[in-house]
Amino acid sequence: MPDAIVLAGLSGSGKSSVARAVAERLGRPLVDLDAEIERSEGAHPSVLIRERGETAFRALESAAVRRACTVQRAVIACGGGAVIDPLNRWALWDAGAVLWLDAPDEVLLARLARHEEQRPMLDGDAARRMAELRASREPYYRAADRRIDASAPLETVVESVVRAARDGRPTWRRLYDAEVRRDHPMGPAKARIVLGRDLDDGVFDDVLASASTGIPVVVTDRRPAGLLPDLMAALPAERRLSISAGERHKRLRAVERLLEAASAMGAERSDAWIAVGGGTTTDLVGAAAALYLRGVPFVALPTTWLAMADAAIGGKVGVDLSAAKNAAGAFWPPVAIAADVAALRTLPRARRLDGMAESLKSGLIGDPALWQLVATRGRPALRGDEAARYAIIDRSIQLKLGVVDRDPFERGERRTLNLGHTIGHALEVESGYRLRHGQAVVLGLRAVAAIARGRGAEPGLAEEIDSVLADLGYALQRSFDADAVRRALGSDKKRHRGRQRWVLPMAVGRVIEADDVSDAELAAALRLIALDPRKAAAA
């Protein structure tokens, strides 16, 4: 039997009743999170949500989760939304076997109608709200170890839970399993995204089974291929290609080599291309997949923080030109993504910093809770705090998925994801792509924060950004040729009708677009990030 038995599911699935019966049958302590919160706060969770707001309630819930996970061999009944928070999910999945109690919406609604407490999450059209809650929470419930039919009589459900718990729990943990809309006229309408820790062969087999009907073309960055033998052993070996990763290798000639190799191997249109590596690898392989036979299924297995949190999400694939980054490419969303945070254990700190830059950018764009998580637990996450590492990446992914879902082809809101990237990309070009992407984004972020400060940004924002960046260990200045940076800006793909588009941070969680940044504003911003301001001023 596992240390704990964790029951999750929507309101009305019977978590409290089943947990009580299971605890009595097995002689285990019962922890009902909603009941514990009501006992400590003197009010039912539905009242707390109405009176204090959902954010305040979720903080109480997270504290209750932490306490529950210290109770040995407990049967834990989770509130319906407790699993949304990635830190809660990590703790609960670490505590023991996680079982999803599920029943049709009409069954859940009928049960809730018999309760006195009105659920604020179901205010208004209850059936519509229940369907929305299911859609938003299923990615977390589907990551449970087992799904239990909760529409059966109580005794039957209890027996199913006890039997499932006796199977124990795997050493690996799947923490997020979603089907998201794949916006492209070619290929499937849905894509699958799986996140977890120490994922086993069966998870990868399951993900790949629906993505490729033939023999996949597996393209790996040489570094993870050598450092992640378990992952490589889980992938088909018939068609393996190896590449050198990094921006200096992300060029059209590398795409051509992949296309010729795949053609020589007889790869067909139904054979997926699988990219194993970091952001430059997923960009490059995705571009090749978009071109081969006018488009073949693309699967991303990101192995770096940057690729997991940003590059593998959203379907923009491409390569660099000599004067402009990512200037040749396509929108070609993957049909599946499987990310294992265990892969980050092999990364040096500099590569983790690379990815952290994208996460803190995401927090500034639209998730203050993510920004706070980076500020408070970013350093431990860089060192070895895997719970914080996973939570930061999870929230980064959710932010980007939401933006991409609303603007799949970058006609509006999606441009906000370029925060820090305009000057950042120019600095990469100026360096001959020797400057790491994350460090470039950080410098670009400092520059636009300075511009935003002169345009009414929240007082102290630029200083707060600098404090977090310095605490994480980023360099706040760099030597560069400002004239070359300006030339690179002139080739930026985000220019429109000759005007440069800028994304400016105005507050944590709020950015604006501008296309009227003056030469004087740009010059001052470049001086701020220049290690030798006199050189930048002269240029």
C-alpha cells in the first residue's frame, strides 16, 4: 500500500464520502481539505471564495495541502481545484497514489443540487459552468494514477479505490496530461501535451502511438542523446539522425541535410518527426517537418528548460538568417509534446538560467503569481528544488498556451511574448550567436523596462526587475557594438511598415505594445545595458 491515498475530482464526485469510508475500512487517518479549511477558518469554502475571493482561498488551500502531506498514510480528499496549483500537485503526487473520481456531469450536478451549500464556481448556468470546469481541470485529473467510476454506489466506489490503491504507485509521475487545440488547416485538430518527472517508456509509447502511424524519424541533439540514455532507449531506433544544437547551427543548410537524410531513408508522410533536445533543436526539426513532403507530424521531446517553458510550445518553427534570428520558418504546431523535468538534472546552471529568462518573461507578461514564484523560489529551482522548477515551468507553459490559443498566428496578443526579445535578438545577432538566448532576453528586458519607465510604468518596476535578475545571477550589462545592434534591429521580423514594434512592461502582469520608440529612448536603453556606456553613446 502507498504512503497516502489521494482522491481528486470535480465537485459532486463524492471525494469526502469515499475518503471517509476508505479511511474507516483501512484504519487510516482521514484528511478532508475542505473540512480542514472550514474548521480553521470558521466558514465553508464556498463562503470563503465569495467573501475573500478565489485567490485568497487558494492560498489557504495550498497551506492545507502542505499540512495534509505530512500526515502519514492518510486518505486525502482534495477540493476540486486543489490540483490546479503545480506545487500542490507535486506535493500530492509525491504523497502517494492519486485516484481520479469521475462521473458524468449530469450525475455530478444532480448530487450537488441536493446540497445546501451553493458552489460559487457553478454560479449562473450550472451545466455550462460544469462543462467549463471539466475542460479546464481534466489535464490535471488525467495525470492521476487511475480513473475510478464515481457514478457507481458508494460501496462499489470504495472497493475500486482500495483495489487501485493496493496496486501502489509508480516511481515516475505524470503531472499534467492535456489535449489542446492545434490551430492549423493540415493535420489533427488536437495536440497532446504531457509533463512529468522520471517518465517511463510506457508514457512515451502512449504519446507516440497516436502521433505516428509509421516509423518515426528521430532527430536528436548529440548532448541529450548521450546524457539521457533512458529517454533514448524509449524511442524507436530504426531512423536516428544526430545534429549539433545551438544558434550557429540553426540554418537552412542544416534543414536541407535532414530532408535529404529522411528522403534517403524512405520516410513517408505518416511518419512523425521527433525532436529531442533544446529550443534550437525543436525549432530546426520543426522547420524540417513542416517542409518534408509539405508537412509531416511533428513531435517535440524538449530536454531543456527553455524548450519546455517556451520554444516547444506554440508551433512557431524556423531557422536563422545571417542578419536576423528566426527569419525563415513556418507555423507548424507539434501533434504531441512530452516533457520530463528529470532531464534538467543533467543541465549546467548556465543552461537553466537560459530557460529561467523565458519563465520570468512570462510572469511579467501576464502571471504575477509566476513572477512571485520566480522571485521567491527561482534560486532554489536553479540549484535543485525540483518542485519549484516544475511549478515555474508548468505556469510558464499555461501562460503561453493561453496566449497561443487566443492568437495562434501572432496577429495581436501573441506579440506580447516577444517581451525582451527585440533587443535580445539583435544582441544575439551582434554576437554572432555566441551570446546565450536567455542572457540576451534579460538584457533586452532591462532595456525595454527603462523605456517603459519613461512612459508611465509602475514606479519601481525597473528596479524590481533588476533586483530579481541580479539575485538569479544574470549579468546586467555586456560589451557590444551598438551600431551593429541597431543594424540588426532593422532586420527584425516584427517590423511593420518600416516601424519597429516594441513590447513594454508597465506592471507585473501587464505589458503594452508601442511602435513610436524614439532614437533617444533607444540610445538611453542601450547605454543602460552596455558594459562600456561611452562606446554605446559614440555609436
